[in-house]
Amino acid sequence: MQNHIDGGAAGVVLQAGTITGDVWVAGPRSPHPVPRQLPPAPSHFTSRADELAALDEVAGQDAGGQPPLAVLIGPGGVGKTALAVTWGGRNAGRYPDGQLYADLRGFSPGTAVLPDEALGAFLRALGVAPERVPPDLAEQAALFRTMTAGRRLLVVLDNAFSAAQVRPLIPASAGCAVVVTSRLRLDGLVSEGARFLDVAPLSQPHAVELVVNAVGRTRVAGELDEVAELAVLCGRLPIALRVAAARLASRPRWQVARVVAELGDERSRLKRLSAEGEAPVAAMFDWSYRALPEPAAKLYRLMGEFPGASFGPDVAVAATELDDPAEGLQVLVDASLLEEVDELRYRFHDLVRLHARAQRDDDRAEVVPRVATWYLHAMTRANMVVIPIRWRVSPVCEQYRNIPPAFGSGRAALEWLDEQRPNVLAVLEEAAARRHDEVAWQLCEALWELFLHRKYFPQWLRSHEIGIVAAQRCRDAVAESRLRCQLGRAHLDLGRFEAAEQECGRALELARAAGSRHNESVALDQLGTAAQGRGDVEAAIAFYTGSLQIEAELGIDRGVAQRHRRIGEVLAKADRDAEAASHLERARRMFADIGDEKDEAKVQVGLARLDARGGDVPSATRRLESAWAVLSQSGSSVYQADVLVGFADVAEYDDDPAAARGHLVEALKLYEQVGGPQVARIRARLEAYGAELAERPPPENPDMGGDRGQAAPDHREPAGPLPDNVSDGGDGEPGQVGE
């Protein structure tokens, strides 16, 4: 047998012995196509400019020889996949060797895709013959690294459940990039150099834009307000927005308002957010919920009932009575069922909250009374730092009389109360709606310190309407009288003197019928302020004197001092300066004796006006500087503004209009933070000067109508707020220290 070829040969040479049958010789295999596996980007993809830029940054970073790895984290339906495939499509030129895509189905019914399944598909896409794909995962991963070495590929791993699912699918070349989407925080990928990017719901403008683009701008041109409401009801979640838009687009005769009305019912909202071809929105959360361990699932169910916007671990303990919810909270965050908005501060997405509420739990009805009680106790402790000496109707305060203060300063306590305000108001409303009236009216009373200092007039009025009804249902005349006085004070601050007289007059009747001398004194005091506001000096003095007599009878020195201050202020308005100075100086000495620096400082402002009017500007200035040193640290913009108005008044008496204008401008900025009639009064004084005001309209507040007080006096006859004790935070209560 000879084993050589004579002559030339080209192409394939087959060397064989004896052959029987037909011989088929194949030519060279054609080049394998470059894989382009990314799904098409969704139509009407909206914005995400920041997230796209962040992915650009990750892709361009030096990962130390590893491929850059980005992990997009967020709840189901937030648009992680859309973001990943849109970015991949826009950057196809960056990866000329192709794009590999695998839906790992980590959050879908059925079994998740195993790494060897995904790797087998990737290897085949890269040209490995099916029969050459190794059966062993380790060998597959090694071959994948070999096949990707030196290449520039994009790998998108969608819906990953674990780091172990992802790790074998990471290519070898630093020229590649990997984008992973998951509802979980895959901390195990930190060692792979992963950068984690949170994907939040769309902003309100972009949510509206998505609906407009999907339905048609012409179709919704006259219903943009309704589209905005629709976006809110969908929680700005892209999947929910697409479902709602599809519902509209397929029903040309429907108006947006009809879908808004359908989604307005929280009980059926998730059910309605389903459409053919789209997974129901509820299903996006079902899998994550079912995967929770029971302690975290219990936390999820109960905290879904919490009516506030956000919460901390302390509220979670109160709501669930779990000893330590920290681990459960972290599990919920890791599952993208809960968002950590700040250190130890959490909130649910609106639709996630509805899903949590839909899960049955026997303890659900206990959540609202538990958190209402917790807030009542926590607020009471804070209030006793803001105003240490104060008569309170709620019996809870007796538990904290001899307990160390919960805050280092009144200002810190006031800031905490302000931070908790949205939650407290939501809890109050829900507690009253569920007829937990005893705790509801006490929560309302506990809002006094906050509203006294920070105003928030619409919320002040609304909360006290709720609290009064709760007190009435409890048949508690003392509590109702108390809350009517607090509500009357809001009307006084707004210059609504008739409304204040109505509330305080009814409070006076209730107090006398119940034998509550404390409430009777408060009601008389505030009726005096209303009379002063109407310009009835003699009636004001009579009411204040009646209140003063009760304070003296009860032996409350601070209450007596407050009433002397009231009388002094109304006498000063009537140009009865000698009598006014006598009452104000007596009030100042009494406040000094009991250590009430803030109320002493407020009296100094009134005495400064009298000094300036009498020609002693240096003394007036010293008094105001002393008041400013105290009240500038109070945490109340109103207190600070009142001192600045005092400086302006003294400057006018000293014939220094430039200084007066400067003080009034600064006072206006502070008054505008809380609203009320002082804003219009100070603007009027500045306009009388011809001062240039900043180009901003007066704050609009639908709940601040009614009488805004008398017209501003001529700027040559300075006058403080009318009446002074309305603006300055003097509360007109027995035994109450002014912060």
C-alpha cells in the first residue's frame, strides 16, 4: 500500500483504505453569526437618563482585568429589564462580538434557569456544536471563558435570583461587560467587582410622558390633570402605567377619568392592573412575598397596614410586637419589597403596600391602635422637653413626670416632632376612622407644641376637626374643651377672630359645665385675644383679668405672668404706656423668677417698643438683642421673625428707614415659612416704604382665607403684629413654658 499523493492537491484530502458505499465530503464550515440576543427595547421607553449614564460609567471603568459588572436592583415591574436592553441596544457598537441574553427566571412560576442551562445556550450561540458542549458545569464555565477571551461581548442576565446563578456566566475578557437585573441585592457579587444601581419608579413627569406617548398626545390633550392622577395611582411603576395605557388605547371612547375612577378603589386596584400579554401587577409581587421567611412575611403583612409614609424600626416594633425586626426589615429590603430611604428609615411603594394589605393576617386590626399609642407616648416625651411645664388633659403625661428627658434640647425635640408630622397625621386620621377615639383625641392634643411653633395651618385645622369629633364620641367634655381652645388658637393666628370666638366660647361653656378651671382660664384668655384683634380693648382686658384671677386661684405663677403680659400688650396698643409698662415689667420679673427665658424674651420685645416710643432707643436695642440671643435658638421661625419686627419698629422710631426695611425683609422670609396674616401685613409695610420685594407671590394656602387682620399702619407709626401675643407663640395656657 502506498500512502502518498502524486501531483498537486487542493482543498480537503481524504486518505483511506478500502471504502465501500458512497463518500460525502463537506466543505469548510461557514462563519458562525455574531449573536444578537437582546430582546427589542420596549416602545415608549421614557427617560432614565441618570440610570443610562450610570451604566455608561460602569462600562467605561477599569475593573482590574475583569469585565465591568452592573447589577440593577428594584421591585418587579419597575423597568429593570427595559433599562438593560435599551442600554444594550444603544451600545451595540461598543461590543462588536455580540450580545448574549438569558432570562434566568428567578422570580417566575416554575423552576429558575440553572447556570448550566444558560451556559449551554451561550456556548451554542458562540458557535460550539451542541455535541461539543461539556455536560459538567465547571467544564462549561471553563470553555465559556476560553470562548470569550479577547472578545468584546455584552452579557445581560435578567431576573437573577442569586450570585451563584450569575457567577459562571461572567465572561473572561475585560473588554466584555455584564448587566444583571434582580429584585434581590446580590451581595455575593461584590467579590466580582459588581456595582449596584437602584432602579426607582419613574418621576412624575416621566410617568405622565409614558402614558401620553402610549395613548397618543391628541387623545389626552384635554385630560392632562387626569393623566397625572393616573400616574400617581399606578405608583409611577412602568408595568402598571403600561397596563393602564393599554386599557385606554384599546378603548378609544373611554376617557382617562374613567380609568382613574376605576383605580381609585384601593381594594380592586391591583386586580384591575392586569392586561392581556402583561403579567398582572400583583403577580410581580407574589413570588417575592412567597419566598419570604415567615418572620419577614409577618412584618410585611402588618407594616403594610401602617398608614404613614415611612417608618423606622421603633414603629415596626410597636406595630408588630416583634422583639427585633431588624433582620426582617433587611430581608424585605433585599427582596425589593421595601425601600430604605435613609439610615434606619423605610417605606413601601404604594402598590407594594396594597399587595401587603391584601395578605391575610389575624393581627392586622391591631396595627393602627398599636402605632397610635406608640406615637402618643413618644410625642408626649418630646413635648415635655419642648414645653416642660404645661397642663395637659391626656393622662399619659403623668407617666413621664419624673423620667429623664428623651431629647437633649427643646429644639431637637421639636425637629423630631416635625419629622414625624406626616405619620402622626395619617395615624390620627386612621385611628379616628376606625373609632379608636380615646387615643385619637389624645394624639390631637399632643400636636399642640408642634403647631404652636411651626403653624402648618391647614393640618392644624383638619386634625382638630377630627380630634373634636373623637372627643365628642368619648363624651369627654374636658377633652373637647381643650381641643376647641387649640383650634381657636389656630383661628386667632390666622386673624379669624369670629371663628376663634365661636370655638373658644363653646370651650368656655364645656369647661364650666365640667368644672375644669384650667380650660376655663384658657378659653377666657383666648377670648381676650380675639377681642383685642377686633379692637375692643375693654373687653380684652376683662377677659384677660378673668383668666388671671383663675391662674392666681390655682397658684400657677407662670399663668399669672402670661396674663399680665397680655394685659400689658393690649394697653400698649391703646397708647396707655405707663400701665402697659407696669404689667409687662411684672410679667418679665415673674418669668425670670421661674426660669422661663423664652417668655421673658418675648416680654422684652414689648418693653423694647415702649422704650423706643419713649425715646430710649439704646435701652430698646439692648432688650431686643437679649431677646434675639434666646429666641434665635428656639427652633421657631415665628419667634425669630417677631424679634426682627421689633428691631424694625425701633429703627423706625430712631428714623432709620434703611435698617427698618432690612429687618422687615428678613422677617418676611421667616413668616413666609409658616404663612398666616403676618405675611400680608409685613409685605404691606415694605410696600409703604417702596421696598423692592423678591419676585415671589404671597404663599397660596386654600385654608387661610377669612379676615387677615387690620390694614398695615403708616410706616412712621410702627406697630407689632396684631395682636402681638397671637404671633409670638404665647399659648395662653396655665403653667406652660413657651418652649
